[in-house]
Amino acid sequence: MDSQTLLLLAPIAGVVALAYAFVTAGWIGKQDAGNTEMKTIAAKIQEGAMAFLAAEYKVLGLFVLVVAGVLVGLNVSTGKGSPLIGLAFVVGALCSALAGFAGMKVATQANVRTAAAARTGLPPALTVAFRGGAVMGMSVVGLALLGLGVLFFVFNGQFGAFENVEGQARSSGGALYDVVNLLAGFSMGGSSIALFARVGGGIYTKAADVGADLVGKVEAGIPEDHPLNPATIADNVGDNVGDVAGMGADLFESYVASIVGAMMLGAVAAGGRLELVLLPLVIAAVGIIISVIATFFVKTKEGGNPQHALDGGSFGAAGVMLVLSYFIIDYFLGMAKTGGHPVALDLEGGKKTLETLDLLIAMAGGLGAGVAIGLITGYYCSKYKPPVTSIVEQSMTGPATNIIAGIGVGFRSTALPIVIICAAIFLANQYAGLYGVALAGLGMLSTTGIQLAVDAYGPISDNAGGIAEMASLPPEVRHRTDNLDAVGNTTAAIGKGFAIGSAALAALSLFAAYRSTINMPMYLTDPPVLIGLLVGGMLPFLFSAMAMKAVGDAAMDMIQEVRRQFREIKALRPALELVKAAEDEERALTDEEKETVLEAAKETDVARCVAISTQASIKRMMAPGLLALAAPVIMGFWSPKALGGLLAGTLVAGVMLALFMSNAGGAWDNAKKQVEEQKKDFDAKVNTGKGSERHKAAVIGDTVGDPFKDTAGPSLNILIKVMTIVAVVIAPFII
């Protein structure tokens, strides 16, 4: 099989993924959407979500055009590169935006259909929710590989990179490196959209969530997602814009950065080898096919544990991927040997001819590290595990001890993942140098299609529970959706663990590509390097502070609005008291009481709450995003060495802070849910469940953790890669 044919595997696999997404979206659209009330609620959620996306993309569209123009201008004026990088940037941004749009469109259809399916049982509800997430997953990997494959093919036509099977290093004017370097523009485009989508979506969802929880659950004492709470629709919209579109864009750029990082190192390793450049694309292509097949095995029985079904699909796909990777790697290295040019790398112990097991061990190390980080994250964030239970116990004495316990769990949760990431880096470097490290990062994300399907399943299930509550469906329906949602919290935390771990490895490989471009030694004793290191270590904290402040400011607006409506809308007060009394007595509302509550709920100004979240997120997402893009440019044009230090400092501080925030937030969230599952002991006249002081403390802890895990934390892994890919793109202009 020649190189041109191998390259076509990437766009072909991309088309397969998109075809799967299209067919699955059609299947979801044909499922029962429930009664009129459910359809009305779902329509409001979808309308709010798409309105936010339209407003966000309008701003980002202008940003993309400006940056593309700057990139073209730099390349033309200096003559150090090709203006085609502007095209790559636009295509990367467009693919990321399309993936987010497609995923969110289907997620807002799947939510109500999951609730409707939950009326008949858990298995059909799981199927609808998971397949809704699968549309997001396959849209991301499909558009990523289709974009990369087509651009590589087009750029090769311009540079003739395939004329020499072995490729050439940049130092000899190699066309292969020039082609791959242009793909960094594609990665930068996806990363830029991801950063703003993650920050903007996170601000939106947490402003609504905090407002809904603090005023509704703590102050008014009504259940979560209750129709009397005017912020409930905005909260459900936020699940989609933050955890579906935001997470989709996040993993899009993680996936692309891992592939591009490996390709760039392959273009300079061993004198520049085409085999090492094509290998990441083919591995990613095979990973798509495995992910598609694995989706058909995610099933459960009534009364079963959805976690086992989801784990079986994602971990099973990872195992199959590892086995097939042996044959893929063996084929490429065998092709090199047959041509009389075996691949040899310069390692610390001297020159080493690569064997199949060398690259397989490196990839297995990354894949194993991803699974291990996911399991550790699951341990720290799952209900009834010691870390979460410790937070529940500390909640007995109030919100202060709850918050102290959550912070402690978050800090402790960083230790093992960091050790595992270090072990993966050491193992990969020992066997295959920095190219092996890049391959380890790709190994973590080789089955991103199903990983993201599992991740996006969470917010769909959460929305389904909200719709069930707002539509006053029978208690068993909410019980099933809560079962799905609780698992979704853990899968979301695991997905964030994968994203953070892969960010560390992808950033390291891109950092190596930056270093090879500037070709300068960097030592800690050099003042510019040390300055860059300190500033880089500070940036994740400043970035997180900006994101947290944005959530706090937006949440204040939301809280004041919900309080205003509770105070000024006359029909709400008696309805709120009625619901609170029923909650205290642990009884269901009568049909007459339900009718009273639903009539009162119609008086709420839902649109005003949606508008508050939308305006706040669009306005406040710009500053953190521009900080991430401007910092490497400013530092790089001052000193290339300082930029190297900046990247190293951001990598170290960013990875640990991201792990801390994501895991602490996940633990706080499930601690709240664990408390809510406690039953009242009427004989002892003690309430430790909903409505109790312990519950209020747990809700406050969860409120603190929300922007940790859904805004600042997951945005940090994008920050790390955005800064690194920007450094790679501007490197030719600062040396």
C-alpha cells in the first residue's frame, strides 16, 4: 500500500464517523418525545441553547477572521512560511464549531427522548442517552480526521512531500516538515474555538446552576430542576452549552493536538520519516472504526448498573485498539525496513533502530495511563467511595467543614495521576524518545469517539431528569434518570481526567517541536528561562481567577433575578410554600396541587434568566481567552528562551491545578447526591437527607465546586495546549 493510499485512510475514517453520526441522529429523531408538556420544555431548552451558540459563534467568527488575516500577513511579509496556514486555521476553527453545533443539536433532542424512554425502563433510556452522546463523539473525531486528512493531501500537492518516501528534516529544507507545520494552524484553529467555547459555556452553565441551586434548593427548599424556579431552563441549557458543546470542542482540540504533535515530531525524528508522520493518522483512523463498533455493545438490563455498560464499551475499545496497534506499527516499520531504510532514533543511550514493541510499549503506556487516571478519578469522585463519603460526613457540621474536606480531596487526588503521567513519559521516552511520548498521548485519545460518547451522555441524562421533574412525571421516571445522571457525573470526571492527562503529553510533544524549531538550548540558570517559568506557573492561577470571577459575577445577577421573581410574582409564593411542605413531609403532590404549581410556574420569566446567562458568558469569556493567546506571543517576541520557560511553567502548574479543580468539584457534586439519597428517620425525628442542614451544607459545597469542575478546571488543559500550539506557529517569526 503506497503512501497516498495510506493517507486516504484518515478522511475515509472521518466520513465513516460522520455517516454514523448522521444515521444515529436520524434514529434519535424518530424516538418518542413524550407528552405535550415535555415537548414544550424541551423546545425551550433547545431554543436557549441554539440562541447562545449563535451569539457565541458570531463573536468567534470575527475573531477567527482577524487571526487568520494576521497569520497570512506574517507569513507573506516575512517570507518565512506559507500563507496557507491561515486557511488551515480557518478550517480547524470551522470543524470544531461544526462538531459543537451538531452535538448540541442532537443532545437537545435526545434529552426529552431519554426522559420519555425512562417511563418504560432503564435500558431504553440508557440507549437513547448514550447514542445522543455518540453523535457528539463521532462528529468530533470525524471532522477532525476529515479536516486533517484533506488538508494534508492538499498541502502535499503544493509542496510535494511524498516525492521522497523517507522525508527530510527541516534543516535541509524538507517539504515534509513544511506540510506538517501547516497543520499546526488547523490545531490552533480548533484550540481557539475550544478555549472560548469551554470558558463561555462554563460561565453560562455555572451562573445558571449556582443561581438555581442557592435560591431554589437552599433558600426556598424546593427540589432541583423544579418548574417554579425560573433559572431551571437556563440551567438545563447550560448543561448543553458547557458539557456538550464545550466538552466536544475541548476533546476536538485534544485529539487534533495529539495527532499533530506526533506528526511534527515524526517529521524531524530520524532525519524526517514519512512512516512516522503517517502512523498517527492511521492509528486515529482505526480508532474511529473501533469506536463505532464499540457503541453497539453499550447495553444494560433493567436494574443493572449503567456504569458497567459504559465502562465495558470504552475500556473494551481501548483493549482492542491496543491489539490492533501492534499490527499497524509492525506494518509501518516493516515497510521502512523493506525499503532498506529502517527507522533509527537518537536516544540518550545512543542511536537505536526502532522495533514494533518499542512504539507499542510507548503507546500502551499512554493508553494504560489514561485508563488508570480515569479509574483513579472515578474513585475520588464516585458516590459511597471513601473520598466522597468523607465529604458527606464533614457536611454534618456545616458548609465550612464540607468545603475544607472537598479541598483536601482535590489536593490529594493530584498525586497518583501525576505519578502515572510521569511513568508514562519515562516509559515512552526510554523506548522511543519524544516521538514515543507523542504516541503515548495519542494512545490516550485513540478511541476518543466512544470516550466522548460516554462523556456527553452525562448532560443528556441530567437534562432528562430536569425535564422529568418539570413535567411532573411519575417518581420512578425521575429515579431512573437520576440513576443515569449519577453515573454521568462520574463519567464526566473520568473524561476530564483523560483530557488533562492527554493535555500533558500532547503539550510536551508540541513543546519538543517548538524547541527543535528555535534550536536553542534552554537552562534554568538563564534569567529569561527562569522568568518565563515563573510567569508560566502564575498564568493558570490568573486564568482560573478570571474564569471564577466571571462565574461569580454572572451568578450574582442570576441570584438577584430569581429572588426578584420569587418576591414579586404573587402566584409563586403560595406555590413555593406548597412544594416545600410536600418535600418536608416526603409526599407527592396531589393532582390538584400539581395543577396549582404548574399554573404558577407559567408566570415565571424564564427568558430573562436565559438572557442573563447568555449575555454574561459572551461578555466575560473574552478576557481569559485573549490572555491565553496573547501571553506566548508577547513572551516569544521578547525572548524565545523565555517562551520555552513560559510553556514549561504553564504545563506543570496547569496540569496539577486542573486535576485538583476537576476532582474536587466532582467529589462535591456526588457528595451532594449521596446526601440526597438519605432517608429521614421519623422515629428519631432526625433528617439527614433533603432539606436537612447537612443537605444545605452539601449544596453549598457543590456550588463552590461547580465552577471548579465545569469552568476553570477543564479550561486549563486547553490553556496548556493553546499556548503551546501558538508557540509552535509563531516560532519561525521569533528566531
